[in-house]
Amino acid sequence: MTTSDLLPADPLLHLLRRATFGPTPASVAEIRRLGASAWLDRQLAPASIDDPVGDRLTARLPYAKLSIAGVRAKIAAGQLKEHDWKPMWQVGHAAVARAIWSERQLFEVMVDFWSNHLNVTCPVGDVWQSRADYDQLIRRHALGRFADLLKASARHPAMLTYLDNRFSTRAAPNENYGRELLELHTVGLAYTEADVKNAARLLTGLTVGKDTGTYVYDSRQHAVGAVKVLGFRHANATAAGGEKASLALLDYLALHTATARRIVTKLCVRFVADEPPPALITRLVKVYLDHRSAIVPVLRALFTSPEFAASIGAKTRTPFEDVVATVRVLGYGPEPSGTKAIESLYSMCRNAGQAPLAWAPPNGYPDVARSWASSSGLLVRWNLHLSLAAGWWPATLTMPAAPVKEFVGTLPATHGALIDTVATRLLGCTLPRDSVEALARFFGRTAASPLKPTDPAVGWKFPYLMAMLLNSPSFALR
């Protein structure tokens, strides 16, 4: 049996599993009504999608959207303290809430993608007043041009602080941001040490105002003199022109062929396979360059490619996705008020090894199956599946009062039919007969055993059936 045998050969469910954080009953109904093309068009235009639940939940986390000036105003008003991490915690909590309940699913997936690619660890002390604002920057550019996102990131206090460029001066250029700009954000390993040194020199002066905490260009700290970075050359003759020269370098890097290959390869790893087909990457590089780093045409070409269609079963969910997809497929709603359940779900992600945005090194969370494969990690996932299915923790989520009726409907005639019904609801497919028999034995029955309303399988043991199905390899696949 291959991984492709573990999921249904259903192109609509395949698109949902990859372009969202996991199918829900409502999203399955929607994509079947609209069809793949119209559904994708809608997701690629997120401003056209009403998102009442997502908006309502993020309104409960107001510090997650604070600008730098907003954080400072809250401090002045006594509502926050200096070096208060509350805005950063709320950014992480909002990421969980949006991933589960936002209708703008592909947009949220891309926010997560770019947050990972241009990683600024959240929470971490040095960016306590700027990380919430950085999240808003990522959100503004998530479906735009990478060149614009890169230039905005390079001039944001969170990135300038995280990778030390705010401390880079003409007398002592700091190479940290220049190196990661080349190696992680753009061309990959296609650079030399001379390229790093020249990039660091050119980027001096891009810093953070001490009085405002916001971005400033300080020409007094800019190192002048001709620079060469890869194929980019600039006279860099005046300190006053240093910022413009830096932006020219960023544009050059964003549109470099090596950057195009790096970005589309990471997109293919996210949406297609851990080892993406080279022919698809080559085609998407051309789309990226032809559209001057615009991401929507790349995504459209990716999702409509034959390689994507053929990639069913080729991706595995990360721990964060597993938590989010579990809540989504169970159809649970948020708690009526407050954020305790959201905070608990964030803790659940952290316990599983992947709190959103919290990866410490600048390279972002890995997105290949081997990075997350461990027996201890698997046990954590299995335990959280049961906790969620049984409603044990977090207990304040909105759950069906009669779960058997919600997930099964009319009571099937046999234990095997019950297992098939719940598997179809949670996995989109039935299981092999030997797996059905194994699950039936958990209830002390066979698949052919009659099912009565008083049987434990539809009583106190029903959450265990849901959890065991969520523990299956089928659910582990993206």
C-alpha cells in the first residue's frame, strides 16, 4: 500500500487538504457546489470573502493588531508594561484562531508560509513592541508580489532587530541580515562571502529610531563606496542615496532566477511534495519571473498543474496543522466569548512541538515529513485527538450536544457500517476491511455484529472511535 491509497482519489478533497488547514463539513459542501476553479478563484481574492467568525475572534485579541505606536500608547495609558509580551502572545493565539475558523483559508495558509519564510520568532524579547505590527505587514503582502514583501520586511523594525541590522553601522557593518537575506530569503547558497560583506555594507543605515521604535534611514551610518552582490552593481556614491541603493538590491534579489527557484520550490514543498517534480518547478519559475514575483499567478499555475493533481498522499501534516485540522474536521466552533479555548489550543500546538510562529532559528519551521517523525510526537498527537474528540480539553469549545447524531445520523445496522460512516465523515473515505475489523474488535465485536442504540460503540466509547480514526495514517496526510 502506498500513501496515495490512504486518501480518496477525489480532486476536490485533495485541493481542500492542501489549500486550506483541513476540510470542514461546510468547506466540502462549498467546493462541491462551486467546483475547483470557482473555489480557487474565490480563495485567491480573500477580500471578497466575508469572514464574520474570524473577524469576531480576532476582535477578542486586540493586541495582536497593534502598531508600534499602538503598543507605546498602551504603555503610556498603563494598559501594557515595558517589554510586555502580551501582544506577541496574542499574535500566536490569533494565528491558531484564524487557521481554524477563518473563511479565507488559502490566505491564512500563505500568511503562515511567508511568516515562516521571513521568520521573526514570536514570542521573543527583542521584538516585543514590533512583532504584532510585523504580522500585519505579512498579512498585507501575503498574496501580492514577493519583491514588495521583501522590501517591506527589510525595512521593518522586527526584522531589523531580529537579524541585527539596526545595529549595523558604517564603522562596523553587521553581516547577520545580509547573510540571511541572501541564504534564506532570496537566492539560497548561490552567494560568496564577498557578496555578504557587500550586502551588509549597502544595508547600513536601515535602522530603528530610538525615540519612536519605527523604521528610519540614518544616512550618517551608511557606508558609501561601490558594491557588487552577485550580478548587482551600484556606485553607492552618497550616503543620501544609500536607502535607494538598498531597495534596488532588494528588487534585484527578489527577481533573481535563483530566488524564483527557491520561492517556487518552497511553495511546491508546501503544496505538492517533499521532493517536488523538477519540471513543475521549472515551469513555475517562469511564471514567477514573467509576473515579476506576483504570487497569485504562481499559485494558480501550481494548483491547476498535473503534478499537483497526481500528488495525493505525498504530504504529511505538521503538528500545528494536525491540531488545527482536527478541530476543523470535528466541526467544533469557538467558545461563545473569551479566549481561553484559543489559548488552550495554542498550548496544545506547543505541546505537540509546533506553536505557530515560534521557531527560534531564522530559517523557519521545516515542512517535510522526516523532520516531524518520532514515536513521542505521534503519541502526543494521538492523545490530543482523544482529548478533542471527547471534549475533555479545551472543554469550552462549541460542540454538538449529540455527537453520534451529528457524525452518524441514522444509526447504521452494523458496527462495520458505523465505522464506515464515521470514517467517511472524518477522512473522506472508508478504511480497508482488515482495519474495519480491527476497530470492531476494540468494541468486542466484528464488523458484521448488529449495532444497537445501547452499544458502547455509540455510547461512552464513541469518542474513542473518532480518535482512532483521527490516529490513522489517512488523517496524518495533508
